[in-house]
Amino acid sequence: MDAYHAALRFAMRTGGRLSDGIRLGYSEGFNAGVMVDYVYRNRPHGVTPLGTFIDRVMLNHPVWRGVRGRRQLLVGQVRTALAEAPGQRLFDVAAGPGSYLFMLPAGVGTLWAGDRDPDEVARGAARVAREGRDDIRFVASDAFDPATWPEPSFDILVASGFFDILDDIEDVRRLLRAGTVGTHPGSRWVLTVMEDHPDLALLRDVLVDWDLGPWVAVTRSAEEVVEEARPLGWEPVAVEREKERLFGVATLRRVR
Ligand SMILES: C[S@@+](CC[C@H](N)C(=O)[O-])C[C@H]1O[C@@H](n2cnc3c(N)ncnc32)[C@H](O)[C@@H]1O
């Protein structure tokens, strides 16, 4: 670890904890669904005005701006997929609290939100109850195991912020195989990828992932995922990039 990262690590783990977002990141993981949800809300909070200031600086980081831009694109592509036919069944394989699902109008289809973390599922279910969105259903499931998915075959899959955090290409392949088992020809898959990052070593040296270990991340272009998916029968229909050019959002269609 270089001196800059060592100093930043010390500062983040001490004074940085005045920021609600940084405290949340160190307790749940900076890539946990609940953390991403905090980033989407983009409302700085902290202990003391200094804590709120640190939180604002953190939320304004280009990567978090990119994450918010990614969500905008995701919602647009999911809306397009849902508009293709009435009553489609959608499954988000690693939804976290699935805040973008609540941005879709009610009645556009059946929206299933899966996550392996029971706390994320409980948070999502509580929001469903609060907002009366009985078209959204949260379920505990494993993205890699279609036998745990709530239905045998879906018209639309969503994977947001999930391909981005699979550092092993074998996991990408496992996920693509699972998604192929859990869909049919004609299904679409709306997914996000992290194509670039200003400082991956910072994630490893300074931040923690949801297991509270060093956050190991790799970048991967949308095209790389498309090439892995093609032999399984998936073809790209849309690829977009948010303003920071760090994240891509793609829709694939299963042609066979
Ligand atoms: C970075 S968050 C993304 C949350 C949300 N999809 C978004 O884009 O805002 C990644 C989520 O993947 C979930 N997750 C990790 N491994 C999983 C698995 N094998 N199956 C299902 N969910 C998983 C985590 O619990 C976490 O909520």
C-alpha cells in the first residue's frame, strides 16, 4: 500500500466516520445494496457540520455520480423492455433494496427482486408494504442458482451493480449460464458493468466489500460481457454509458 492510500485509510477510518455514508460503508460494505441506496438518495448527513461536509464530498465522487447515472440508464432500458408486451415477469437477480424498481410505474408487469442477504430482502419488503406496491415482490435467492428463483422462466432479467463486482470471469460465466436456464428465447437481460475506475487500488486498500474484507474489483467492458453471453444465445440490443464514462448499461436479447 502506498503512503497516500495508507494516510487516506487512516483518515477515512477515523475522522471519516463523522460522515453517515462512510460509517455505513465500513459497517455494511461499500458495495452492499443498502450503501448503494444511500448513494442514490444523495442527501448528505453526518455527525457535526464537518461530518455532513465529508459526506457531501464522498457523495460527489465521480464514481458515485456514475452509479447514479447508471441507475437512470437502467430504469430507461427496463422501461423499454417492459413496454414490449403487457404482463411480463421480471426478475432482478441481486436487487439489494431495489430502489429503481420503485421508480417504475405500478402495473407494468410482475417485478420480482431477489437477493441473498435477508436484511436487503426485509428492507425491500418493508418498502413494498409502506408504499403499497404489491406488484413488487422481494425474495431470498441466489443469483447463481436458478433453482432458488421464484419462477422457472422470466421474460426480463435485471442485474444492476452485480456483474460489476464479479472479479472472477468464471463467476461471470456462471451467472450467464444461470440466466440462460432461467429464461426462454425472446427474453431480455438488462445489466450494468463497471467499464473504468479512477483508482481500483483505493478500493482494495481503503474500502471494504460486503464481507468487510478488502474490496477487490476489476473493470470489464460491456462488449466483454456480450462476447461471453453470445455463445449462450444472447445478442446485444442496446449499450449506453453514463456521463462519467465509468459504467455501461446494456440490454441483451436471447435469440435462441
Ligand atoms: C452493489 S449491490 C447492488 C444492488 C442493486 N442491484 C443496485 O444496483 O442498486 C449488490 C447486491 O448483490 C447482492 N448479492 C451478492 N451476491 C449475491 C448472490 N449470489 N445472489 C443474490 N444476491 C447477491 C448483495 O447482497 C447486494 O445487495
